Amino acid sequence: MAQRSPVLVVLLIAILVGYVSGGRLRRFDQIHIHWWALAFSGVALQMLPAPNIAGIDSGTTGAAQLTLSYSLLLVFLVVNRWIPGSRVMALGLLLNLAVVSLNGGMPVSAEAIQRASGSSQRPTTETSAKHHLLTEEDLLSPLGDVIPVPPPAGVVLSVGDLLLYGGMAWFVIQVMRGRSRVNPRPLAVWFPKYRGKHAPDHWRMPARYRVSAHAEAGQSGT
């Protein structure tokens, strides 16, 4: 069973909910997202087929590709951890990363595939290099792809996927409603004590300790 990503459907539903709740897409101009290349690279690795490397099993390269994808997306979320839903998305990615790393790919429940496809036949093989049928030897099996979404969706999701897509939807809705915080640039992320021009206003020195330009000019003339 080929896995189809429900990301587009999730985003469309989130946009619809955002509009119904009074939000507007133009509010995305007010939020600054950094290091987009990490997000694009991580998503691309999810979509691209596993490379064929001589002497290396395709399942190994597929698992490595998924691990790298989740890692890049996690770094992206750490850099942009002030955006709505970032912590929920990061938790979902961490759960998926743990399952893939421990099992050499994402284990998929045969029963869940059967329910999601609406087929009367139970699958016996999984052709994807990044996924394999769930066995008793797999670790953290409840966190694998065990949640069927029946037709017309016809996909099997993991707990991590649900958290990831839920965080994405929350991000879209909150930004459309104007409920997002200031997202500082990476320099302010890595150095919490940073007080420069890229830090948000609530990190700066309280107003009562600031000296106005006029006051400084008056004092320097004596």
C-alpha cells in the first residue's frame, strides 16, 4: 500500500477553520520564519524514493533517509520554536524518529493497512524501503503506523503523525487569527541572554532603566 501524505488536506482544513474563526491569510506577512531550507530539505527527503547504493540494503538507506528528514525538521522547529504549535510538532517528530531509529524504518500494521484500504485481503509484504510490516520484534510498536484512516483518505498514521499534523493545523489557524508571538532570528535562539536588535521587545531592558536620547544629549553638554 502506497502511503499518501495528508499534509495538503490538513492545511486546507486549517485554512478553512482559520477563515471561519475570523482569521486572514494576509497575517502570514507578520510572522518571520527562519531557515526555510531545512524544512524544504526535510520534506523533500520524505517524498523522494530511497537511493539505490551498491552493497547497501534499500531498507537501510530508506531508514537513514527518514532519520535525516526528521532531524532536519527538528532543527528547523528548534530555530523557530516561538511559532504556534512548534512544540507539538517537535514532539511528533521525536516520536517518529525514535521508532524509525530503533527499527530501521517505520513499522506499519498489516491490519491498519487492510482497514485503511478497505480491502478484504490482509497484506503480506510492504514494498516501501522506508516502511516494513510490523512484527513482534519491533520496538515501540504502538508508536508505529498503526492508526488507519479509512477511504477516501486511505492512509495509516502514527501517533507522531497525528501530533505533527495537529501542530501544523494549529500553526496555520493561530497565525491567521493574529495569535502568533515574535519569532526572533537564530542568534537570539542560540544565545538566550542576547539583547540585540533581533531579540523580541519583551526581552529588552525594561523602559524604566532606559535613558532617552534627549536626556543623554542634555547631560553631555555640561
